[in-house]
Amino acid sequence: MRLVMDVDYQDLCLSGYGDRESLRRLFAQAKDAGFEAMLFAPMVCGKAIYPSKVAGTMHKPSRTHRGSERIAQLMREFDVLDVVAKLAAEFDLKLMLYFRLLDDYFPELSEEFMEQHPQWWWQSRCGFYPLRGWPCYHYPQVREYKLRLLKEQLDYGFDEILFDLARSHSFYASPHREPDFFGFNEPIAEAFAARTGVDIRAYDHKKFLTVDQGVYKRIPFVYSVEYINAAQFDRSLWHWIKGEGFEAFLREARGLSGKRPTIALGAFTPPHPVAIEEIAPATFYLDANRLAAEGVIDGCLQSANWSSQKLTADLKSFMFPYYNGVRQEGKQVGAWLNDIFSPHGGEPSQFASVEQVKAYWHQHVVNSGMDFVVIHEADFILRHPNVATLWNTIASCPR
């Protein structure tokens, strides 16, 4: 089983790391612990952390993100992508490009190119509410821009690519939580109408939903909308059509990736229990087995809080038999260990103990049958109260 380290450069910088020496130390420690690849994201929610000629704006200090001044300072001192590429070569580690398709917005970190064209974000039924941070890949302009960005980043010498279609910070900044609220963009609606004759955007009028509790009991405020007498249509077909935009991008990106292995994170389709049971404001389907058979991707993985969620407690049954087709093509099936150091995968309120990490590994990974796992994340290891013991523990975990 191959180990991949997720390196979130912004988090490293916010914790006081991120300089050349700390990066070199991280790569050396990862190599000694048995890691074979380092996953590195050149963008932070739409802002480039390298001297990009394609991205609209570079990362800059903000009041929203404590310690962000350090990132801006280090960016003036060196090109982080150039440094990590050289470190990967020095320590004989593969460098995997972390290309996030749905993570282009967080307060003070928005993607300028997309913000200039808000109609290209995923849209509500009425078209008045965009899901900022989620580009709609049905638009050729969006795919063209993202391909230029991909080429620029690949030119640094990345060995592999991870296309992330699942993890996103953008939802945190959206107030809309109703199921299937987004995904009514014009090209999606036109494609659906062409196949069925139904206008998925049709409705009579809107009812504004309000919050009237706590301090706002006497002053209710609108937090979302309900569409009255909305058109009824085949939701499954709609989810597949929404996935077609992503598939178009992945096929075009295959031409740029050449012989580099490409892996897709987040491709749920029925009868997978997440596709059937999960209710989300934005949903789409992609068939990883078919994409692997057609040579579009070289593997797939999923991210979840494996230790706490009912549907994901058993990693092996969560992945198989739903992704047997990927294996049958001789390609990789893996898992993103979102919560190995943190109960919910995000900023830890309390770090897992070394013994808990061991137990997690044996319970969720050893007999899972995965070809690779992604460890989330480097910053959580470096900030762990027993960091030296944790590195040794990871090195000794059975593969």
C-alpha cells in the first residue's frame, strides 16, 4: 500500500512553517516514515501561492486568516512550487498535483476570473443565487481557463495528478442547505430539455425561508428560498447531466497529463449508498469504472470521516464492490484518511493520541484492500504534541 502525504501549504504557513528549511525537513521526515508521494496544492480557494501568469490574483494577507502574512512574505522570497519539485527529486518522492475543481471561494480567497463571471458558478433554480466556489464545467470558457491553469502547474514537473471533485471549503460560506438547490445553469437546463422536453427551472413563485429564533426572534431574517409548484423531473438524469461537464474537463485534461497517472477524488453513482442516501445542495454523478475503462483516469479514491460516519465506518465495504471496475482495468483504488488525526478532519480541537492513530490504522486501513491512502495532513503531524513518536508510528504501521 502506497502512502501519500497531503501538504496544505497555507496551513503549514499559518502554523509557523512553510520556509525552505521546514519544507526540506518535512520531505526528509516523510521519506523516512515510508511515504512515496507528496500531494501539493498550488491554489488556496482560488488564490495562487506561486507566481502564476494565469490565475487572476495571488495570495495576499487577510484579516480572515490569522498568520496569512507569512504566506505572502515567503512568496516574495521563493517560488514554493519550484522548491517542492526540487525537494521531491532530492528525496526520491513522487510529487502529486492537487487540482481542486470545486474550491474556488472562501471569504478573502475568491477566484478573480470566476468572480468576474458569476453566471459560471453553479446556479439556483431562479438564477439569483450562485454557489460561489463551484464552477460549472459545462461552460467551455471555464474548462479553457482551468486547462491553462493546469498546464502552467504541470510545467513545474509534477509526476501525478489528483483531480478533486469532492472536497470544498465553499459550502461553509453558503447559507443554502436545501437538497438539490444548485445546478440549474443554462447549458444543464438546455441539455435536460433537449432529452426530455422538461424545463427544470420552471416554478410559480418563491417563498422566503426565515430564521426567527434566539436573538433574532423578533427580527426574522431570510436565509434561503423555497420554490412553489416547481417543475417535477427525473433527478437521477439531472445528476448525470451535471456530471457531464466534469467528464468533459477530465477528458480534455487527459490530453495535457500525457503519461502522468491521473486520479479522481469523488465519483459516486447509484447504487453506492452515498449517491442514494446523501442529501446535498449540489449533487452530480460520475462513473469512475467507465472512466477508468476508457482511459480517462488511472484510479479513484474517496474522502470521508471513516471512524464516525455510519456509511463510511467500514472503508472496504464503502469502496467495494462499487469500484471493482477500476481494479479490473489494472488501476488504483484508494482512500483519503480525512480523520486519522482529527475527529472531523478539520482543524483539530483535540489531536488523536498516538494509540488512537494506531487503532484507527488497524481498524480502517490494514484490511481495507486499498492500493494507496492519502494522509490528511502534514500540518496536523507537525503540530501533534508527540510529533516524533507519531512519525515513528506511521513508519511502523503495516502496509
